[in-house]
Amino acid sequence: MHTPEADIASDADLVATLIAAQHPDLAGPLTLVSDGWDNLIYRLGDAYAVRIPRRDVAAHLIEHEQQVLPAFAARVGVTIPAPVRNGVPSELFPFAWSIVPWVDGIDGADLTAAERASIALPLAAFVAALHEPASGDFPANPVRGVPLATRDAAVQERLRHLSTRMEVGHLTATWRDALDAPVWEGPPIWLHGDLHPGNLVLTPDRSRLAAVIDFGDVTAGDPATDLATAWLTFDPDARTRFRRRLDDLSPTDDATWRRAAGWAVAMGSALAAHSDDNPRMASLGRHALAQLAAMPGRPTTPG
């Protein structure tokens, strides 16, 4: 799996022109800070960042963020990229784009699991606050929040690929156990959708959760999807604290944690597939898969 080529052309000059045309009071120096799968991120002055799509198939994701993040920001207790200004499609650029707050901090993907342990409790509080029933329309997402059975073929294929490089027997058993768990029968629950360490920002002193970013996969469905972060982000001790805190704030049944381990297999195997083109993401996947493989007993065991 390779990082896709950009198919939407943009550069700092275009972004500066868009800002000058639609939000001239925020015009300022621009610095490219991230060239991700779906979006380019430019830092705008000291206080803001600009999210602008780089792929046609992902252009609608920024619209989803513009649709739902303002309401989230009022309740989750941590900074998220709720737009301070919406960029609208125009003759200059036919897609939505956003100006969002800039947050100083350290990318969670650049830290070890031991260093990320400090955010176990605040991340649990964030998840509990976010996970409210979704009312009205919510962004559809075919790969997040859905029944795990719909992801079976893709996950099985990735596990077959990984089996040429590592032992996957425990991962296969964890995946099957998750498929056997009772499906989510509650209302659709709001989800971040991609809650791995690369979307978590820690304060510069690494002591607190500064922000949760990149809600491009935002949707509603099975809350187990976001609980996969227990394995993606933490080591056994921090995972135990994350789970206990989340269960205190929003009691979660055994079946949901079993499905969460399945979502960790799904996401971890997807990230691990980037070994050739994105070693940073691949390392996050390998961490999650190692955490899953080391679990004693059933996937519901906190460690």
C-alpha cells in the first residue's frame, strides 16, 4: 500500500491567493508543514493552519469537518481542528478548504508508547465526551464505524501479506474473536474514525494532550472503532488506565472491547502495510500488532 500521488494541484502561492480573496484579514506568511494522504497543511502566521485537499476522492472530507467539528469543539475539552474560517469552492479552487487553529506540541507518532502514557486519562475523557449518539445526518464512511464483517476480506488479505514477514496466528484469532462478538445494536455514535498516535498532539513538555487532529474519517457508528486506540497508542499499563477511566466515564461492555481489538487488527495491519513508502506510519502499525500479539488470554484482557 503506497501513499497516493496528489491529483489536486496547489502550492503556497495559490493558498495565499485563496486567503486574500476570502479571508484577507487573516493573510500572513505560509509554511508547508505536512503533505499527508488526503490534505496539505500550511502554517499560517503564528496562530493558524490551512487544510487544503490534495486528492479528488478525499476533497469531501474537509466538508465533513466543517459540518460537524464546531459542535464537537464545545464539548470535548481539548483543542480540535474546528475551522475558524471556512474556505468555499471558487473559480480559483473548486474544493472546500479550512483555516483552523495552530497548536504547538509534539506529534504523538514521534514519541514512544512510554512517552504517550501521560495522555491515557485525558484521551479516555476525550473519547467519552465525543461518543454521543449522532442525531440527524452524519458523514458516511464505508471503512469506519461499520460492522467488522464488512472489513473481513480486506483484513484477511493484509494478514496473509503480513504472514510472509511475521507470525500472525494470534492476530487472526483476535480478528475472528472480534467477528464473533455481538455486533453494535445501539444508536450510531459519533466517531473520530482514525484515532492513532499520528493524530494526537502532546504538549511540548509531553505531559498533557494538547490536541486531537485530522477528523477526515469522522462518522458515526460502532464506538469500538475509536477504542482501537488502546492498542494503537499505549503499552499495557497505560492501556489498562485508559480502559478503566473510559469505563468509569462511559461503561463499555465486553463485546465492545472485543470488537475494539478487532478494529486494532484492522487499523494496525493497514498502517503496517506502509513499510516501503511511509516507515513512520508502518512503525505505528507494528506497535499495535505487537501489543495485540502480546495480550494474555482473550482480547478483552486490558493488557
